[in-house]
Amino acid sequence: MKAAYCSQAGGPEVLTYGNVADPVIGDGDVLVRVEAVSIEGGDVISRRIGQPASERHVVGYQAGGVVAAVGAAVTRFSPGQRVVAHAAFGSHAELFAAPEAQCFAVPDGVPMDVAATVPVTFGTAHDALFEFGKLAAGETVLIQGAAGGVGIACVQLAKRAGATVIGTAHGADRLERLRGLGLDHGIDYAREDIGARTKELTGGRGADLVVDMAGGKGLAQLLAALAYRGRFAAIGGSSGEFPVFTFRDLLAKNLTVIGVYLALEIGRRASEMRSQPTIPGSPPASWSCRSIGYSRCHKLPKPMLTSSEGILSAACCCTRDGHSRTVDLGGKTRS
């Protein structure tokens, strides 16, 4: 099969598109014939600093398509079904093998190049805001990196939950587009001090929750932006640096720091579901984000996703040039 692969970490130049062996599925796996892939921010970080699993390490961890085959123990899917799947690697290829627990049925009428971007991005946003962040209506959330994939999802979900949404991005144009998705206040981090501006916007109180996708040198400003007993959800390090907290950082305002890693949650929740004979209120063939704990997802009004000049893309992803894109293996790219 054709795939995007690498043999070492580094810049975009380490990627090669060529022939690799077809994946071999185990008893609990689903083999997907890929129609669209989602290039996530984590893909870029993995390419830069990750350790390839083989000489021809197929990159990517999320894609959508049609089930080509299933392992002997798979019960929720069969060949011909439309699904989105994710795994540790291997999605940017013509064929993608993933555990059944990490596959989600795609409803009829939902374009595959949109569906392929949803589980990791919106699942991570939901966990950061609600499962761990405990965001409630009337609270204020500060989203660092609001123009990125998870940031876009956070803006939409937080607004629909009744929170006041403050987001950071580079440039007034990106912030203006985010306002159409629910952003209440925008901060251009290249021109404004995040902590001081957040305090100004909240009457000196600060944000109840910070969701940070960037990491790096902005940590001090984000801590300054938090209210007393605020919560800090650490998701990633798109800047190339991960946040490091000191004991004094936490004691200064009695802060709570939360790590958010969706893959661990899906694995644990899937294991819990497997111990139950059925999924209450949901037939096995419709196993979805809702089935593994994202109960709020189905209540949100449509449309939730948007696309505009590669910044606010349904793809919720980061490519070589830092923009968001949905990649269709049929040769089309929607920016």
C-alpha cells in the first residue's frame, strides 16, 4: 500500500510517500480502507521528537474510511461500515488498522473529511473543559492557542456550555474569525500581555480555567491570568516546549493542575464498557463518542465545524506550514 512514513525524527524533510507492507490485524482490530486523514498537532510533535517504531514508520493517528476487514473478536463493526479510527500511528496510509475500541461509527450524511477530524479533537476539548476542568455555566475559561484544532473545539463547546470564553491567537484576523464560533474576548499574544489583559477583562478576578495547548514561555502569563483556586488544564506543547510548574506556582493561588491525554481515557472507558453486556440506550453498531463518556456531544447544535482560509478548518490540524487542513486521499484539500 501507499503511505507517508519516516525512519527518523526531524523536520518535514524526513517524510517519504511510498510503498510499505499492508498492516496485519489482530483478533480485536478493525482494518479501515482510508478515505480521509486528519493531520493533528500531535502528528507534528511526534515527527519532530518522536521515536519511529520501524524503518518505515507510518505516521498519523486518526483517519476515516470504510471497514475492509475485522478481527475474529470484533463484534461492533463489519466490512462496509463507515468509521473513524485512531491508533498510536499508521493512519496516513491507504489501509489503517486500529483496535475496535478506538473506532467510531460515522452517521450517514456526514462527509468523511469532516468526520475524520472529530474524535481526538473534540474528545480532547471535552475532557479538558468538562471531564477534568469542571467548567460550569457562568465561569470564565482562557484558551491558549484558540486558533488551533483543539482550541477551536474548546471555543465552541465552552460557549455552548454557558461560559465566558477568552482565547489567544496570533493576529487580529484569526481572533475575529473565532468570534463567529463563540469567542467573547480575544487576546493577541504577540502584542498583549495575556495575564494583564485577562485580569482587565474579568474585573481583576482572573479566569476560572486555563486550557493550554501551547506550553513554552507563556506559562508565567497564564498563571497570572488564573483566579484564586483556578484550574490549569495542560494538553500539549505546540510551541515545542512543555510547561514546567514549581511548587511555589501552585501554592501562590492554591491552583489545581490537570493533565489531559485523551488516548488513556478512551482506553480505560472502553475497557469499562467491555465489562458490560450492552451499552445502555445505544446499540453496539452505533458505538460512538457518546458511548464512552462524552454525553454532552450529542446535545450541541449544528453546524459546529467551520472552514476559512486554513485557519478555522474542520480538520483541526497542523500541517507543515502551521495551518489547519482537511486532507482527502482522493487528491482534494479543503483549507
